[in-house]
Amino acid sequence: MAGALSALCQAGSWCPSVERSRQQERLRAEQERQARRLTFRAYAEEYVTWAELHHRGVATERSRISVMVTVFGGAKLDTIAPADVERFLDGLLAERSHATVNRYRTTLHAMFNRAIRHGLLSANPAKGTSKFKEAEAGRSISRPRRRPLSTTNLVPTRPQQGGRRSTPAGATFGHSSP
């Protein structure tokens, strides 16, 4: 029987030893994947360390991420769904403006995009969420800024007569008047 079994294994048919080794390989791969799975808190710490080297305004980003960690902290990165992100952003609206909530979303989106690049996620859960409409600031046509007035600006100047434009009236420069 052992000879018949080895003949089947060599022919590419089902074989218990081959099947066992395939199952062990799948189990090993799953264990490696589980070992790579990070909690949001652990990934956030890693992201802040990276952001300190690559972003300006890290203090603001660190503050936003600390709020995110209070909500998502213990969750595994790959278990966070778009619905979770939406609930988080909706919860922020009670205390913050639409513009501020959009900045939180942008930070979260960037964090998840980096996790995708590093093979920690397959899809960005923040991608399914939309930004809130921001109130437009009442913008008017801005005038050019004027320099502060000084006493030299108050003294009338001579009309252009071949001399300096900024020469105050009655000023002489090493010339004696007849």
C-alpha cells in the first residue's frame, strides 16, 4: 500500500504528506500575518515617529492622532471599517468645525495610505468617507499693505526737475544758495 501511495503522490494526485506540508505552510503564513497585525495605537506611535522626520507642524498632527488613539486605540488596523471612521468624524462635529474635522480626516487618510504602502492594510477605510463642506471665509479684494507713515512721508517733495524724486522741498546737498 505504501508503494501505491507514493506512486499517487508522484503522479500529482492527492497525497497526505503533501497536503500536510501545504497546510503547515498556510498555517505558518497566517501566523506571520497575525504577527504583523498592529493595533491602531502601535501604528500611531510609529506614524508619529515618522511624521516628526518628514512633516512640519508635527505638534498639531500629534494632537489629532492622540484623539484618534482614544477612539481606535486597541483595534487592529485591518478591522477598522469606513463606518467606524464615519462615526469617529461625526462624533467630532459636536465640538469642532467642519474644517477641523476635515483636517482629522486628512490625517487619518494619510496614516492609512502609509499603512497600505507598508503592507499592513489592503484598503483605506477613510477613502469611503467624504469631506464636509467648509464655510467659505468672507473674502474681499485685499488692498496692498501700506507702509506706516513717517515724518519724511509728510514733507512735500519738489516736482521732478532733474533732481532726486524723494528730495524734500528746500533741502540742499552741499550746494550753497545765492
